[in-house]
Amino acid sequence: MSLFVPSRFRNQPCTMRNILELIYPELEHAVLAMGHQAFRARQLWQWLWRRGVREYGPMTNLAREFREDLAQEWAIAWPEVTEVRTSSDGTIKFLLRMVDGATVETVLIPDKSRYTQCLSCQVGCPMGCSFCSTGQMGYVRNMTGGEIAAQVLVAREHLRGHGLAVEVKNLVYMGMGEPLLNWDEVRKSLHILSYPEGLEFSRRRITLSTCAIKGKLDVFGREGLALPAISLHAPTQDIRKRLMPGAAKWPIEELIKALQEFELRPRERVTIEYILIRGVNDGIEHARQLVRLLSHLKCKINLIAYNAGPGIAYEAPDPAAVMAFEEFLRKKGFTVTLRKSKGQDIAAACGQLKTEVERTQGERKNEQGFING
């Protein structure tokens, strides 16, 4: 009897349940239901999430009978890496295929002696932000909690397999998808990623970036599983409606009031994310409007120079405009950081690699159809 899950379960729609979908209490319940002792769940969790083992055979501190039972009932289904690109600045981008064939992106962003990993939570995105490659591709489906968390396993295996001693220290839910529109599965992934004996990421090392969804934002705040980052990107309702038609359904003034009541711990502040786009929201008049909007909010502002994507009309801002915008906010007393754009040579912005690969595949199919025709 096999002690491991055949590799075909990692590359094709899986007929077995994926054990990576279980949070710890569910795993313990499953172990007990199989007639084994509860402490075996802790050992199994360590193999799955701390050591990143893909098969049951190497789990040598588990009884053979237990491993055989697991192999019969549970697959260990990781996302499959279909493409990896490494930037000259050290950024690493992965295109991952889920067991049903859906593809998503995850990115490792270097910062001195560590990496921050950008996680996706949906295949595509329903928000329709006009500046975002993911927003333009539309929505396919929600990712599961296990799929979201397993992105970290893939990244850690890649780093170790290439002899890189640097670890993933921080996580940001800033990849494909809107986390609060998939909150149940995002919550599950947060429980998996933060659980002791496994990856054990603390709240202060996980940031959840959201456009802000009415009726969901307060739930996220109460549960306190990650730090909040709000994708604002506009100082007025009219500009936000142009850039973010889905998010703008919640009027910007109401959103700011909700953020003023957001549950934070001592010394925490809401992060406001603001992408600077040439001629759209990057002028001093826009900075002045932003100051008025945020004047009563306990926040810090993260400015991001737009990374232009193929097929999207918007342009990156002039560096001088970026510096002027930042300086104006600082003079008004705001804490401001300017996020450096990384990975431009590998299509690292959200959705760009997936869009590029799918476009190339489509062109090849069209060429082959022309030849065959």
C-alpha cells in the first residue's frame, strides 16, 4: 500500500480531499475520526506546514498504519509552479496552477535579509479597477483557504531549493482578488498561516489590503487577524469612481467614517494605499484634497508610483510629481512612505504575468490554427 499521494493529484483535478484545506481543529478532528490519537495531528501539522513535506512516506515519526490511512483518504495538493521569473532587483514572481487548472500569481519582494510575499486570494477579481491588470481580466472564482496558504509553501520550497537562506518574514494580501469578498476562505488561510507548530506568522507580520467592502470591513476589524491596508487611490468620490468603480459603490466619505471606527490595537494605525497615476490623481491639488479627506483619521500613507501594464491607458507619474506629492503630505504632518516599484522587468504588478502568459498562449493557438487551417 502506498505511503504517499501520487503526483497526478498535484497536477490534475483531485478526487481526494486536500488535507491542506483543514485548519488545526479540523485536522485534529479528522485524525480522531480515523481512530488515531489527537497528538498525531500536531506531528502531522508540523510535517505539512513547517517542514513543507509533500508526501506521507517521509513522515517517519508517524506510525506506518497512520500514514497508510492518510494516503487513502487525503491528498497533499500543492499548487503547481508553471512559470518563475526573477527580476534584476531580486523580486521573484510565480505563476501557479491550481488542481482545477486555474492560474494565479504570487510574488516574493526582497527587503534586506528577508522577503515579503504577496498573496492572491481570488482567481481574477470582480472589482473592475481600471488601472489593474487583474481587474481587467474579470472574476473566475474564489480561492480556498488551503490554496491561499499553500502559496507560502511553494515560495519557501523555491528559496530553499535554490540555496537561498533568506526566509519569508512578512505576508501581504495584495495579489489577485479582493480579500473581503472571499472572507470565509481568507479567514481560514489566516488561521492556517498563524497557527503554532507550523508557519506561525504573527498578526503584525500580515497585512490585508482591501478596497473596503461595506458590511465586511467591520467584521475584519473585530476579528483582528491581520493589519489593515486600505486601497484608496483617490482623494474624491468622482476620481475613485473612475479608477475603482466597484469600490466606489461605498461613498468615500462614508468609508472614511467607518475607518475612524475601525478596531485597532494600541499604537496601530490604518495604512492608506495611494497609487499615483500621471494626470489622474498625482497633482498638488489632489494632495490637498487627500489631506482634507484624511485629516481626522489615525493613519499613515503608503504612496505607490503606478507600474504601467500592457493594454491599460494610464501612465506612471513623473518622479518630480511623486516627490512633490510626498513632500506636501509630510509638511501637513502625515507619516508617508514611498513604496519603491520592483520587478518591472518581469511583469511583477498584480495580474501582469498571468495576462502576458495567457495572451502569448492565445497567440500561439491562433498561429497554430492558421497553420492547420
